[in-house]
Amino acid sequence: MEETMEKHVQERAVLVGLNADCFTKEQTATEETMEELEALLETAGGFCTAKVIQNRHTPDSHSFIGEGKAQEVRMLAEATASTMVIFDNELSPGNIRALEEIIGVTVLDRSALILDIFAQRAKTREGRLQVELAQYQYLLPRLSGMGHSLSRQGGGIGTRGPGESKLESDRRHIRERINRLQEELEQVRKVRGVQRERRMKNSVPVVAIVGYTNAGKSTLLNQLTGADIPANNRLFDTLDTTSRQLTVSDHLDVILSDTVGFIAKLPHHLINAFRATLEELEYADLLLHVIDASDPNREEHIAVVDKLIGKLAKPGTPVLRCYNKADLVSREDVPVGEDVVAISAKRGVGMDALLSKIEKALGPQLHHVTLCLPYSMGGQLDTLHNTAKVLSTEYTQDGIEIQAVLDEILYGRLRQYVIKEN
């Protein structure tokens, strides 16, 4: 009874996808992408009443799926008491207007649904700025074609974010708002740049966690650093980037950064809006690609993330694949290799092996040594504290004895004063 009541108050939606011969693999709708669309709908607070996939040679220029199929969807929506229809494909403003006229309910596409989820998830000022920018960039070319959607007075999926009054403003006002948002996000990028320069000056490597949404990135960050950020079993649960310091070993400290999850058919304007966050990948020294080992579509999801890594990360950045939830599959289902580790972030299994792999990926150039500097070189202490990890300092008869972790350049400069390799 409780489940029935909950579904009654949820927004009810028919999900529709088009598989056209002329579509690329990224454009087409499949059983897998429709299942993911249903998961996105549930994340947004809706309930799927039915799913339909239409096969055509080419999309209809007017109604996208053809008027006959649109009439079928209308009857299906009426029969299931659905309040909206959501497409797995991206629709043009004209398509939205035509479909709403035929079906008689609100029509959204996959991008609008993802934007709605982002509007719910963004908690920080930066996150809200990025979501608002992405929503305006999505809505600006569609204003003339979203008559019924913009006239809705009850709120719900597809109406969160900037708000109806702003969406009905003229294009000039919206363009001005987009420019202001871009300027504010540019300030965010500058602040991040200053923080990044400070980290680089202090020789603190950056490790960025990437992966398909709901693969367990936030759970891993919590397990390693005690960050205590929300980590629920739903898509895009964590939107705002979190960075924490992680002591990998006595030799190595790193900054560990979580990033927004990736997804198939991620709208390009979302990637552009979140550039201030995602550019952490460009400056990362190591990427932890978290993979849900139990995901039936994991190879497809790995390919999606690898493609985005290729676009966003600097060439040659090492990638360590972390097969999360490995306790839910057999050992044979998890690959082995130098750049692979099996873990269970939720249970804390495999963390030592992961830290060891991180150190190996970042640490070959680091030297844990004991130095004995003559007192005449006391000024070098400042250099060591600014550019190396100093573990201890002791003043002896022979000089200043320092335990430190040095990079290759500093090690070469001070090698003659090394009295012990630890």
C-alpha cells in the first residue's frame, strides 16, 4: 500500500527512444540506455509507467518518431495516467512543440532530465552557478519551442533551477545572465588556479577520482580520507567537487579530488559549464578510474569514461583502474595488471593495495633520506620546508640532521649531504 501511494504522488512518465539507421552509436536509443533513462527518472523523483523504442530509417523532421507513433504514445500516456513523456534522444525546439501538441503532456529530452537532477544536487555556490549556466545554455535556443513546458504552474521535473519567470524573459536578458555566470565561473577558475599553484609549489601531487556515475567514487573518497560526503546508491548523488589531503605513506602526501560522475550522452553544454571543476583532470598527476565491477554494462561505461578522459586530461597522465564492488563478482571477472586494483570501497577491502599502487605510480622519483647539513647551510631548511616533505629536524654536533622526502631535482642537488637512504 505504501509503495502504491508513493508512486501515486510521483511524476509519472512514459519513456521513449528512437533507433534510427542514420544515428551514431552515441545518438541511438537501446535497451541499456533506456534502463539508464529510467534510473535517471527515479533519481529525479519520477516513476516510469512504460517504455517505447521506435525504429526508423531517419527521424521525422516534425514529430521525431512519426505522427502515428506519437499518437500511440499519447494513448499510452492516457492509459497510464502519465503526466509527461521523456525522450532518450536530444530533441529540437520544433520537435518538442510538435510532440506536445500531439501527445498533450509535457515533453522533455534526456538533457533536460539530467539538468533537473543537477539542479537538485548542486549545494555549493560554484555548483549552482555551473548548473544555472548549463540550464540557460540549454534553454536559450529552445524558448520558442517549449510552450507547454514553460506554461506549467505546478513545478516538477524539468522546471527546477532558474525558474519560470526567468525562462520567460527575453533572449537578451538571458544572454546577459549567461555572460555574468561565465564571468563568475572564470573567477572560480582563477581561485582554483591560485590553489593549484600553491599545491605545485609545495610539490603535493593531485590524484583525481573519475568514473561513471554511481560507480562508488564518493564512497572511495570517504573510505580513504573520512570526508563524510553523501554516498547513496543513486545517479549523480554527489555533484560538487570535494578535495582532501591523503597520506599515502610516510613518503607521500597527495590531494585527492572527487569529480562529477560521467554518463553516456552527457550533454556537451554540461561539460562546458563544469569546465571549472573538470579542469582538475587536466592538472592531475594520476587518475583513479573507479569502475563498478558488478555493472552488467561496465565495458560500455569504461569506454565512455576513457573517451572523456581523452578529452579532458593532459596526454600521458597515468590512469589506475579501480574495480570497485569486486566482492560482488568472482575473481575471474576482475582483470589483473600493474594499472589495475580490485577493491570494495564500502567494506574497505583492497585499500592497502590501492595506496601501494598510488605510491608506485607517483613515487619512483621520490627519495626518503636522512640529510646532515652544515650549519652554514641553515638557509636550506626553508627550501626543504617549501619544496619537500620534512619528517623531522634535529640539531647535532655534526650539523642539522633532517629526515625528508625529496623529489629527483632536490635529491640531486643535496645528494652529497645524504647520510642514509631510508
